[in-house]
Amino acid sequence: MSTALVWFRDDLRLTDNPTIADAVAAAGTVVPVYVVDPRRRGEGRYGADKLGPHRAQFRRESLADLRSSLRERGGELFVRRGRAENVLPDLAEQVGADMLYTQTKPATEERTREHRVRAALPDDVAVERRWTHTLYHVADLPTPYESIEDTFTPWRKTVENEATVREPVAAPEAVTTPTLDPGEIPTLAALDIEEPPSDERGVLPFNGGESAGKKRVQEYIWEGDHLREYKQTRNGLLGADYSSKVAAWLAAGCLSPRWLHGEVKRYEDERVENEDTYWLVFELLWRDFFQFQFCKHGGDFFTESGIRNVDKAWEQDRTAFRRWADGETGVPFVDANMRELNRTGYMSNRGRQNVASFLVDALGIDWRWGAAYFEQQLVDYDVASNWGNWAYQAGVGNDSRDNHFDVLSQAEYYDDDAAYVQTWLPELDGLPPQETHRPWRLSEREQAEYGVALGVDYPRPMLDIEARYDELNG
């Protein structure tokens, strides 16, 4: 009777997971294993940690949920600590494995680890890779990834017209695993990671796991009926339901994009189909685009000049960067977003675009520092989406246009009543909305009147931001 290792990576689910489904179909016994690899945490190249508290806690909860789901089917999730290329060959020998099934991804570090595992396994252990992280399967692209367009819209139109989303794969009904020590899912303390802060101002409690992800979809799409107005509300800043907020579950693979696409299509069949319902699929396509761009360009996405080899002189000012990261720039819309990120591991899409533009366009600081900081802090960090979007904003990625954001006008448009800024910067909650986004304009008398002393209660701006935008706007 054959035995298959199933190496779980960023696919921590059973529904629509061909890796586990195919292994169960092919082998009499399967050994589902997650490797807590030390290379997934610790300080990265640009000074930030690779894994911060919010995502670490989400991952731990996701593993616990996956273990519970496997146990409900008579199986087990085995957890081991160490380098994957050491752990997996040892485990394969221990259980007499004939094959290893695993997810494959285009990101460079993940691909390198996969190659090292393949090289370390005995020759008689067959490796079966499965592509499980995108809406469209890489083998179904009308144009091979090596030749796809580097701009989104032509690629999207081609895929929508010429490709089909595969049907989701059912979760296995039963999983037969051997009797082994399951291993502990390590606590954050055991990984030398602090517990994440909790904050009642957060938009959502991001609980890890497939069960929590499906619950979020049920609440947002079906019970709240929010999909019918998604495009209209998606630029919101406060509250749980201005957007779907499922990216964290997609990033960890707790939810399949194909399964989510199926829920959207079911909603369109049963309730309403409009531009708003399409927009969630549109955003899944953006996510796919960056995954396939990483297939094409690989490590070029991490270089200073990006995939277009753009020569820009970036500032290496750690003091200025620290003020940005800590939410102490003196520009309220930037600071509010960064403080939300630091406290909750989340920031709206509108906020991400603005704080990124402030760092790279207004301050001129190396965009890779910002991307690495997001990697540390975001609960929904996904390597291709994060680094692809940062390169895009820095002008070295998939768009050559000058697309800087004027954070002042953006703040006044999207937070016209200053409710968002005053939520995250309570030191400014005594100001009238029209003064909140530009507090440096307050006279000393007005500061005294409103009970806000610039430079004491709230920082003075780190640069003349209005003059800077005059310069950028030409």
C-alpha cells in the first residue's frame, strides 16, 4: 500500500485543494505535514521582520483549524520544526513514503525551498506539484506566462475571453494517516514573536483558518448582502463591510480563489449580477496577474530598479522611514493608516496606495523598505501582491505612468468628515473636519482653542507637504 507525504505550505485548507485531494486518491495512507521553517521568520534584508505578530497568530490559528478538519475526517496534521529539506526527507524515510505532494508557487524563496526538498529526497520518492493559489490555472493561460503582457488590462481581457476557471475540487471525505507523534503547533512565544496587540477600533477580528474564512464569506456575501454594492463601497475606511476583507484567508490558502469565484457566481445566479458583483472577480484577476508576473520576472521584482530596470535615486533615510512606519509624519491621513496597520495588521486598499505613494513619491525613500515593512505587519501579506503593488506604485513595476497620490486631496475626498483620521489619531478629535487633515495651518490661537499643540500633542509635518505636492503636480 502506497504512502504519500502531503507538504502543506500556503494552502491551509481542504476545500478545493488538489494537493491533498489527489494524494488521498492516489495513496492508501497520507501524511499531511506542515514544516515550521526558521527561514520564514526573523529579520529580512531591509531591516523588518519577515513575519510579524498579526500574521504569525493568523497562521497558528489556521494550522489549528486545518488540524481539526483533518481529525474530523479520521486524519491528522503533523507539525515539524526545521528546514524543509531536512525534515521532509527524514519523515519520508520514517513512513516509507513513495511520493510527496505539494503546492508550488512562483515566489523566489518558496521556489528555492521546493527545489532543495526535491534534491534532498531519495530518488524513489516521486514529487507531485500542484498549482493551487490562483483563480486561473497556470496551464490554462491563453498565453504562456513567459510571454504575457506586462500591463494588466490587455492580459485581463485575453484571459476573460479565452480561458475558463476550473471547477473547485471537493474536500476528501476521509483521510487515513499513520500513528505518529502529531507535534505541537508552536506558540508565538516559542517562535520568539510577541503577541499581537488587540484594538477595538480594528475593522474585523481576523481569525485564521478555513472555517473562519468561510464564515466571513457567509456573513459578507450572503447574510449582509454586501456584494451588490461592492464597487461603490470598496474605498471605505471604517467598519467591517465596506470591502470583503478576505485577502488574509486567500494569502494563507485558507480559501481557494476558485471557491470564492463560485460563491460570487452563485450569488449572481440567485440574487443579482451587476458591475459591483463583477468587481470582486476583477480584484481576483489583479491578484492572479501579479502571481503570473512573478512566474515571468521572478527575482527582478525585488531589485531597486524593478522589472523595467528604471534608474531612480532612492533616499536611504532611516530616521524619515521610521517616522513613516510609526505614524509620526505629521500628515494625519498617512499617520492614521500606519497606526491602524501597526495596531491591527490591516489597512484599507485606499490607505495602502496613499501611504506607499507618500513614502516613495513625497519622501523618495527606497520602495523596498516599505514593501518589507508591509511584509512584516500585514495579516494578509502575499508575496506577489505585496511586492508587485509596491513596485507598481514606485514606478518600477507594471505601470510606467506617473501615478502618485496627493494624500491631502485623497484624505479630504475619502475622509471628508475626518471620522477615520480622528478614530486613529484621537489627539486630533477636537478639530473641525476641515482642519483635521491640515493641522499645520492652525494658528497658535486656534491650537489653544481646540486643545491641540503641534509638536507636543501631534507632530509637526516632517516636510512642507503642500509645497511638495505642488512640485509633483507640476
